Amino acid sequence: MTTETNGMYVPPPPPDGTHHELERPGYLSNFKTVTDRDEKGKERKKHLGLAAPAIHKILSQQANDWPRRINNALFVRDGDRGPLWLTRVQDFFGWLQTLYGDDLNAVIWGERMGFVSRSEFHAYLQQIVTQYDAVESSPHEPPIPTHYYIHPPIEGGDGTALAVLLSRFTPHTEDDALLIKSFFLSLFWGGPYGKRPGFLFTGPDNDTEMGRGIGKSTLIRLASILVGGTFDVRPTDPWEDIIRRLLSNTECSTQRVILVDNVKTHRFSWADIEYLITAAYVKGRKMFVGDGSRPNTFTVAITLNGASLSKDLAQRCVIVKIDRPQHTGNWEEETRTYIESRRWAIVGDILAALRQPSTPLSSFSRWGEWEQEVLARLPDAERLQALITARQAEVDDDQQESDIIRQAIEVELELRGHGKPDDIGVKIPVGAMAKIVNEALNERLGTAAVTTKLRAMGGSIKELKHTTNGSKRVWTWRGKDFSPNGRMENLRERPYQAYR
């Protein structure tokens, strides 16, 4: 005859759905005590190890299916404040102690052959418990099904709290006021991963001096209070370090804004940030894990005076212009206090705005989902689309540079007697092209560097192609009205007077 007498009590899940304050203590151990009798009828006790699934079943019943995980990182709710990460074995067993309150003997873990060890059970949970793609301390609208949300009840919804907050900023135009609102809405939009444009905040008329000290960074940081603050990066930071930080469970697991602040360069280009804006997942090396990834629900915000961007970055950004504010000395502190005191009413207003019917749009850019789901919920969305496109062209330094080079080539071809550039086809040696480009841009690039520059422009000068002429590489110019079967000319010599 054998009976189990380990006395383990399994209470029902608590009615409020939390993982703490059970009605009375339960007990968790990695073994059970079995009582039987020997051949003389004397009672004896044995300790038999429990398998990891059996221990987990008991824990799951006692703790209402906690902990849960993101990849292999365990977490539990820390009230309404967000996740409490149980990354290490001691973190998990420390949480178990809080689960059972003041009972010092609530968790009994035997260390002997045949018993599941603490580290083995922790590793088992990392593979078996309920998994999510991300954990959030602020909501999305619509909610992303594979994300777990931890936040207090949402208030507001009539738009008042958000309107008061937006009124404290100083947009350059009424349209900029709407673009600022679109930035706030983007932080809570539950759209597809990697489908949020970046936002570039600059001064009025893109003036370098006028853009200083107008509160661009302050606006972003204040807005980011609603979503856990900013994740700050600098162009000088090693990209591998940035990725490791982004994949950290503790540093930025619930943040949504990546801030590239106060860029000090005439022309800003950063291929890694360009990729990050559009990537569906952030991937790279994760500390103590190896390869890691997380969904890309980030919004990249950049501040720059006298904005001049590469084409790829310009086309990825919504440019917002800010005027110099007329604030009192404690404006920022007052605004921060307002946000912190009215946070969930402001969030409720944003969610309500994202639930409003959207206006059908007649055309879309590369950000079609964002335009239809966010921008189209603002007044005059198609006018805002046109404004965004026009401003992207204004700060597109690649396009400006290619226009200068195109004009220089056209002038050179006419100077050399080839006729109207639209009607002709000309083969231009790479050395001659290097001279044309260097004169146009007032630079001293080598032939190979000029070739690389023109090829990197990605066909922005549509008439120009890099081809082979026998054993030599040349540039060919085909005017828009040049016949496909027309005869290509070799580049003629400059007339003597052109050198004077």
C-alpha cells in the first residue's frame, strides 16, 4: 500500500487574474514524499523526484499560468508597471518567494540525484511556457495579437487631454500641427512591423541658425513619456552595440522611440538607420544568447538643423517644422507634469483617434498602410501627403546633387557641339565624366570615386548608363527623345574657346 503525503495544496487561480496574493499559501517542490511499510509493517517515508512537466503543472495552477516568455526570456507582471524579467535562475526563485508570501518553507527544492535542479527547471520553463513576440507597457490600436500588454485602465477618449497637450507646442504651420499629431498617433498604431516612417524635426524654412534651441528634442522626449521614454543613439555609436542594446530585455523592451538627436553634419546619411526604419525585425547578436530578434514597432525620430539627407533617408522620413516657442521658464516642467498626471487620458484620446473612420486616399507612397491607417484619420490627408512628398524632395541632397550633375552634362554636350541633349546619344569616357562631375561639384574625386558616386545614385539621372565599349567602360547618354536605334556618337573635343 502506498499513499502520497507530500501535503501539496493547489489553490484555485485568484479571481483578479494576477499572479500574487493567493488566498492561502501553496507549496512547490521538485519531489514528493511517499509513505509505505516495510516487510515488518513499520512505516517509512521516501522522497521521489518529480518530472519537470509535473512541477510546471502545479506551478501553473498556483500562479495562473505564470511566468510567460519572449523568446527564452521569462517575465511576470509587475503590477501595472510593466514586465518583471526573470532572466536568471535566482530571479525566478526570488519571484517564487513573493508568490507565496511570508511562508519561508513554501518553496522546497531538493538537491540530489534524480531531482530536477533549479537551473534545469528554469531552462525547461524557457522552452515550454506561453510565448509572445513582445511585451508592452502601453497599448496599440489595433492591439497586436502576439504582444502582451501590461498597463493601467485607459481613460479619456473625447480628445480633450490630447488637444491640451498638442496646444503646448509651436508648429510652423497648421499642417505641421497635424503632422505632430500624426507622430503621437504613430507611437500607438498597431500596424505591420517596419511600416512606420521616420520623423525628422527641424526648424522653419530648414534654416540652420533658426533651428537651434526651438525644442525639437524636447517635443520628442515629452511625447516619448507615453511609451517608456526614448532610446538614444548617435551616428558615432558602433552599430553592433546599438543592436545589442535594442535586443536587451531590460533596457528598452517597452520603448518605442529611437531618438537620433542633434545631428551635426551638412548631409546626413546612415544606411543602418535607413534599414532599421523599414526592417520588419531587429536582428543581431544578443547578450549571453547569440542570435536574437524582436519585432520592429519602433518610430525613429531625428532632429537636425538645416536638414540635408541622402535620398534613401529623405524618402523614409516625414519632415516636421517647429517654430521658436514663446515659453515661460517652467514650460517644460509644467508640460511633463501634465503628461504624467493625464497620461492615460491622453493615451485614451490617441486610441479613440485611431478608431475613427479614415478617409479613402486616391494614391499612396511606400508608406501606404501608415497613410491609410494614421494620416487618413486627420483632416485634409491628401494635402498632407503632398506636403510630405514636397518636403522630402527639399531635403533630398542626392536629388539636388544629381540635378546639378545632369545640368553640367547637358551644358558640356552642347558646348562640344552635340546638339540638344534630349535628342542625342553620346558615349562619354569615364575620365571625361570625372572632369565634368568634379567641375560641377567643385570636388577632386578620382575616376573610380566618380563612377561609384554616379552608380550609387541609383538611376536618378535616367539618361545616363554605365556600359562597356569594347574593352573599356564608358558612360552613355541617351536623351529622352533619342531613337532606340539611333547612332551613338563618341564624345567630341571641346572647342578651343571653352578653355579660355
